Amino acid sequence: MIQSGSVGLLAFVTALVVAGLVMRAGILDHPNARSSHVRPTPRGGGLGIVVGFLFSLALIPLPAPADQAMLGGLALCAVLTALLGFVDDLVSLDGRIKFAVLATISLALAGMAGPVTDLGFALPWLAGWLGSALFVFTLANAVNFMDGSDGLLASTLIPAALALGVLADGPVAVAALALAAATAGFAVWNAPLLAARGRLFSGDVGALGGAVIFAGLSLAWASTDRGGSVWLVPLLVLPLLGDVLLTMAARVRAGRSAFAAHRAHAYQLLISIGLSHRQVAMIWGGMSLSCGVLAIVASALPSHLQLACLVVAVVIFTLGHRRCRKLASSHGLDIHQ
């Protein structure tokens, strides 16, 4: 308990300080047609999440060589991803470059933190490796897509990381709690708690970096836990993955490009019809907390019932997502914009 508290405190304070320094650096996000802000706002504060997490690793005892290799590999991938995001925040990299670098990092992390080959039935190693890499790549992009509303990243990533900390044990559990604490340190500047808007944006450095850290820890847990626990991993991040994937599917059905920039995510539609950033963060935070609790309860069940819990949660989320889109349509919005 003392060890976890020390790790969490270091992660929180470091993230708080680093994010504050980034805010003073004056790297601004200028509003465009897809933005939810109207004034230039400092960005890149998510660097605090990555640095806070990395600093906290120094306090985690790693007696087993396997844990040392896994967390060392995760740290390296987090640094590379954060660097990719930070450079993109500064100069807007070509999409093909980002795709190639992130795909390479995803493949490397899947091999070092996983791969997951037990779904309740055995998968060939190659299939498990590619599937694990696809999860890392998809989650990183999903979090990046969803990082467009103040407090949303923190309200979803913190409950997910805390739940993972409960589900896992050993260094992975402590590292997951460190990620939650580092995200909370950044959230002091980003979450719209005392004002209608936050003062600092995460930027790609935090969205991509935080997502890759969570994905790596999730794979490390799922690949070593009893068979079938992998079904609980997407449950932890369902509010993030669900909005992105369902929105992309809806745009495809409407004849729009799934990958073109847009403002059709459910959280964006809710803001467009008048909900505040605080309200949206609370909604997604409530969903994320519920998914975390469900995952913890389901972890005691057989693998086929864990899968059933995921399916039920997906169905409920899908119905809510459709309801949100219908509500936005009734307000006259183009829900495929």
C-alpha cells in the first residue's frame, strides 16, 4: 500500500508540474472548423502523463527479469509514441508517416507486453501477435480521436486504469495505478472543474502516449492471466472504442469516408446540442466507471461469461449511441458531418 501510494504521488506531482510547464511554453492549438474551442489554447500538456508515468517506474520493484523486460519495453514504446505525438503537435506530420511509425510501435509493444494467445481457446502465436498489435494501434487512434473535449480523456482513462490496477497484480497493477495518478495530475489543468473550460489540451503526445501505456499494461495482464480475461480489456475502454467504431460505421453507411476529419462523434454531437464539456466528461466518466466495475465483477466468472458481459455492454452502449445520434438529428444537426 505504501509503495503504491509513493508511486502514485510521484506520478501525480510530476505530471502536474510538467503539464504546467508545457502550458507556460505557449504551444497553442488554434481553432478550426472541427474544433470545440474558439480561442487559441495551450496544448501538449499530455506530455505530463507520459513523463509522470515514466518517473514513477523508478519506484516499482522489479525482481523478475520478465517484468523488467516488459516494463522496459513499454517505457521505450511510450517514449517513442510521445515523441511522435509531440512532433505532430508542433509541425503536423504527414498521416502516412504517423501511420507507419505507430504501426511499428504497436507491433513492437505487442511482442514485448504480450502477445495474447489465449481467448479461452488457443491462438497461433502469429495471430495473437497481430491481433494484439491491432488492439494497440486501434486504441491509440481511438483515444486520439476522442481527445476533443475538456476532461474526456481523463474521465475515461482514469477509471479504466484504476480498474486494471484492481484486476492485475504485481508491477502491472502498480504501474496501472501510476498511469491513473499521472492522468489525474494532467487533469488538474485540463478538466473543466472550476470553470466552463479547461486551460490546457493534451495534444497527440498525451492521447497517443497514454493510450499506448494503457494498451501495453492491458496486454501484459491479459497475456499472463487465466484464459479468456482478454475479453475484459476492451470492456475497460468501451466508451472510447465504442464511440469511434460506431461513428465510423455510421459514416460508412451514409456514404461518407470513415477516415476523413469530421465532428460526428457522439460526444461532439452532444456538445453541439448544448451540453457543456463538464457534462460530457461526467457522462463518459460514468460509463467508464460502470465498465470498470463490470469488468472487476466479471473477472470472477468463466471466460465464456466474461465474453457475455462484454457483448451485453456493447449492446447497451450501441443503443445509447444510437439514441444520442437520434437526439442530435432531432436538433437539426448533420449527424454524419
